[in-house]
Amino acid sequence: MNTFIGAAIQFFTMIRKMREHKRNEHLTKHSLQVLQLKKFRKLVKHAYKYSPYYRELIEKRSINVNTCIPSDFPILTKELVVENFDRISTERSINKKSISDFLANSKNPADLFLGKYYIVHTSGSNGQVAYFPFSRRDWACGFSHISRTRKVPVPFSPTKIACYLAADGHYAGVSWATTGKQFINKMFFNVLTLEINSPLDETIKKLNDFQPELLTGYPSSLAVLAQKQREGILRISPRNVELGGEPSTPEDAENLRAAFRSGIVNYYGSTEFMVMGASPLNTSSIKLYEDDLHFELNDDHSIVTSLFNHTFPLIRYRMGDVLMPENAVEEEHPYQMIRGIIGRSESAPQFINEDGANDFISPHTINEIFVPGVARFQMRVQTSESFSFLVCMEKGLSSTEIANAIDLLKSRIRQILQKKKMSNVYFEIHHVDELLVDPATRKFRLIVNEVNAESQHLQLQAMRA
């Protein structure tokens, strides 16, 4: 696809979706559900025609594509996505091998696969690497919700936005930020992306020079900046601070509001579904954007269906997030409101750097490590200057391929440490068959602090034996 034509399709799709969102705000809940069902059946018909995985599933279950509802379909897990990736895709040019090669050679989130597909990847809450492709049109639909909490930008007077996140790869957050830098969007936005794995003093200098109107990032990382703001080292006055990428509490929001004297917006998003909801300015409840998503809330997980991604349909996809609905909701309000999100919480590992100062590595930097051949991984912090990295490899690899993958992983981790001025931190990589779970909760954690945890140490030794 011609780059100009693709960019035009993306821009005008965003305009169309923004107008649709305004109309939908005035719908009744029933009218929005009717709209959802119409979009769902359109998606199912497309999947039946172009996706071998869904065609087989629909025929096996005798699902009527003209009258179906989401509950007619089984739950789709991340493991099933990884296992059936090529068959789920509705585009035959999109396959796991080609995307793996693309990601191995491209760290620029502005690069498009085959010149026309956005690719984002994550290891998520279970440490398993997965890819999610979007066409330009799909991407515009998912990204368009970002405008719902922001003032309408003025052409040729771009809003200055600073994004503090994992920025050196095809990750969801930085890919969204990069969209604001492209083509006609540059008339409306001046976006500064700050790599969360850069030394903190460099980040603070860039922010002081840039003076953003909007500051966005992960709550845990923004809390570090808030402390520097209180100390008078960071001196910025953003109009709003936008949180996303991990759960936050009302206390987190109040901490940031007090430090920056700004408004607070809390976004709910994911690699799989892009922008999923947000809190209206300075409120704690989050509005779920059900225009293009269908949610099923359960006590210990959520089921989400994308109504906009026709390139890689996700029908009844299971997420570990627990969404807590508001008890009292206006009957005629079209959207579900939630009062909190439980899940995706990881502690940032702390290490002593080359200068003898305490600094952190964002969990998002660890979460987004990509190396071909590595299926799952886990970081285990042992001391203030050492950690181990446990990896499970993809099935069917030869001993040579496993050794090459481990060498690439070592190189990637060294790059992360060097960028953070932590070359003094020692680490080992261990190839294992299974990853450990938290012995207390029996749940997997991407980052485990083993300091003073003798029981976990003994468990690790037993697994290595």
C-alpha cells in the first residue's frame, strides 16, 4: 500500500471514529448493545471467510454467523493464540515466523510489517511472548479513543506531550506515542518519548527543557518523577498527568495531583485491545469504551472481544485483569463504569548502579524483552547487584538454536543494563522447563525478589537439579 494512501486511510478512520464516539455518548445502553452485536456479526462473517481457525471452529460448533452472539464461542486463551497464530490471522501474509524475523531486526515502533501492519508484542502477566498485528484501519480504530479525554488540538499549535515509557521496541505504549508523531498528526502534537530505561538524571533534564503540557506514563514510574518534582529537581507544570499500563490507586492519583498540581486521567489499555477505557478528568471510576469492545466481567478474570481488529480477530479472549464494576450505574448511561482493576502489578527491581546510586529497571522494560526462540521468562532479583533470568524455549529448537537464543538474550540484557548505567550488575541465564509460581499465591510473577527469601531459593535449586 502506498505510504500516503495508508496514512490517509488511518487519519480519516480516526476522524470517523471520533465522530462516532460523540454520537454514542448519547445512546441508551440497549442501543449501544445493538450496535455491538451488529459489529460482532460483521467480524464473525469476516473471520469465517478469511481465518482458518475460526472457520473450523464455526463449522464444528454449527454457529450461525447471522444470528450468533459472543457466548456461542469458546474462551480464547493466550496459549491458544500463540499455538494457532498463523491460523487465526485473516491475512495469509501474516505468520509467526515472518513477524519473529521482523521484530528481531526492527526496534523502531514506527516501522510497519510489510509496510502496512502495526505489530506489538508482550510477555504479559504469564511471561509468555505473544504478537498482535493490526492493519492501519484497525490501529486507527483502537487509537482513536485516546482523544476522548483530551482537549481538541489546534492545527499548527501542537500540544506538547511527554511519554515516559519503554520506548526502544514494538511495544503498545510507545507505538501509540509514535502515532502522534506521524504524518498530519505532527500538526497537532509535539511528542517527546522518553525511554524509561535511560538514567533518571537524563530524563529529568529533557523534561525540564521540554516543559510538557501533558505527561503520560506508568504510575510506578511517574511516582519517581513526582518525588523529584517535590525535591525541586524536576520543575515542570503539565496541565494533565495521564496514567496507564498498570493498575493505580486513588492514592497514586492524589500523589501525582499534589506533586504536579495537575489534572489526572487514568487510562485502561492493553497490547491486545489498545485503549480500553479511561477515567473522566479527576475522577476515580473508569469508563469502559464498549463502542468497539465487548466485556464479560468475572470474579477472577475478564473476557474481552475486539470488534475492530479484523486482521487478527480476538473473540472472547481471557485476560487476568479483574474489573470491579460500580455498584450504582445510571440506567441510561451507555457504558459500564468500573471502580478498579486488579492485576498486572509488578514491583520494579532496584539495583545499585555504577555511580553507587540506587536506581530501578521498569517491569515494562523486562516485560517487553523479545528474542526469537524464547517462549517465556522470569527475572529473579538476588541482591542489590545481581539477578538470575529463567527462560523456557520454544519447542523443537536444536541445541545450537537454544544456545544462539541465550546469547542474544544475554546481549539484550546487557544493553538494558548499560543504558541504565548498571554494567556492574551481575546476572546469569538459566534454561528451565517450567517457571516457578509464587508459593504464597500460587500465581506467576514476572519479577520475583529473592532477597531474604530462603524458601524460594531452595525451590529454585531443586528445579535446576
